[in-house]
Amino acid sequence: MMFSKHKNPWRLLATASALLGVPAAAMADWGLNLTRGVTPYSETVYDLHMLILGVCVVIGVVVFGLIFYSIFAFRKSNGAKPAQWHESTKVEVLWTLVPFLILIGMAVPATHALIMMENTGGSDMTIKVTGYQWKWHYQYVDEGINYFSTLANDSNVARQLDSGVDPKSVPNYLLEVDNHLVVPVGKKIRFLTTAGDVIHAWWVPALGWKRDAIPGYINESWAQIKEPGTYRGQCAELCGKDHGFMPIVVDALSEQDYAAWVAKMKSATQHAEASTAPVAAVAEK
């Protein structure tokens, strides 16, 4: 009935083929696929995803191609007679062995990827991430630096219904914080994720992973960012009424810029401790 309305029914097939041939750059704008990310972790996840997707597409094309060919070539109206056989040993072995080999072929790269993802050994530095309602606490275990990161004030004001501020006028609305997590590029960073009240989840898509932050429990992850830049994420676990207002911002700096930032933070910490020492001494008396 559908083809009867068209003088050339093959035009539909030509249109479908043209759509399938859309350049990859244009396809990327649709946002229907994973992003490759900026770490070996995220790249491995992406490559494994594309490999398995390709296998599934090939299987789908072969299986449905055979089905449609059989329906067309051996239809009753064409005089086809059904074969009178069943329980073929060769067919049974074939459709058992082929899926088995396919699964083994997919299991090898998947196992390699999983082992790589869970290997936090050989890290150059360790950062402890603690989630609170509704902020993050970052502790640089090797440097003695720690601070809180909360929603930026302009986003916090704009989210109030009676503020009179248009959220569209705020850059990176709900995705900006007062204190960014600063890390060096090219270094393997070990992340220890936990929480101080309820379950949170620390998630930056460009890093390729998400880890639950659970009170009384520590999850390990790692990242090695290849490119300097700013990467944004959010809490990915419903943690209360302000769950949507605890974003994550990671600044990846060159080694020189990171070293300068560390020196600046240590200097500020020492200055703060020195200024509070006389007060603490008086309080003790």
C-alpha cells in the first residue's frame, strides 16, 4: 500500500542510503554517541564500545539480511516448497560454535580493558574526594592541600526564583564552582572517593568514569589527562534537595603551571595558619 503511492519505490531506499552516508562530522553534531574523552581510560572505553557496536551491527546485517532474503527468494507465491528436514547436526554445531567464538573474541579486549581500568598502581599523586550535602571536599594527600568546592555564587543567585536574574545570562549556569579541582596533565592521578553524609557520585564525562561516594567506604579510580583544559561534571547520585547544584570543575594545567599553583596554595595555607596561631595560643590559656 505504501509503495503504491510512489511512482518510484526505490527512491525511498536511495534516500535511506544517503542518510546512512552522512559524513562523520555531521553525525557527531547529533550527539548520539559517546565522547572519546581526554584520558587513556575514556579512550579505551570508547574504542571498546565502538568495537562491540561494530560486531553487533555486522551480526544484525547478516542475520536480518538472511531473513529478508529467505522471505523474498523462498516465498510461497514464487512456488517455493518447504524443505522436509530437521535436527541437522551440522547446523546445530555451527550456530553453537559461531556465537561462542564471537563471545570469546569480544571477551579478550573487554577483559584487557577492565584490568586496565581497575589498575590504580604506579600513580604519581593521590587526591581524596569527599562528597557532602551539597559540596565537594578535595584533599591532596601528597601536598597537604585541601579545600571545599561549592556552586558558584552567580549560579546560586540565578537559581533562586525571586532573584530576578536570568539564568541564560550566567556563563556555565549550574556548572561553575568557586574552587576548581586543579591537576597536572600527563600524570597518573589516583582518586579516593568517599562521602561524609549520604551517597553521592563524582562524575566528569571527559575522564571516562563515574564513582559512587559512599559514607564509610572508599572507591578507587584513576585518570591521566592528556590535554590542558577545563572539564566539567556533576554529582550523578540523587543526594537530596540540592543534588542538582553540586557541579564539578577540573582544571588540567601544564606541569609548570601546576607547580606554581601548588606553591601558591601552600603559601596561602601557611599564611592562614600563621595568622590563626596567636588566637589559638590565647584560647589555650
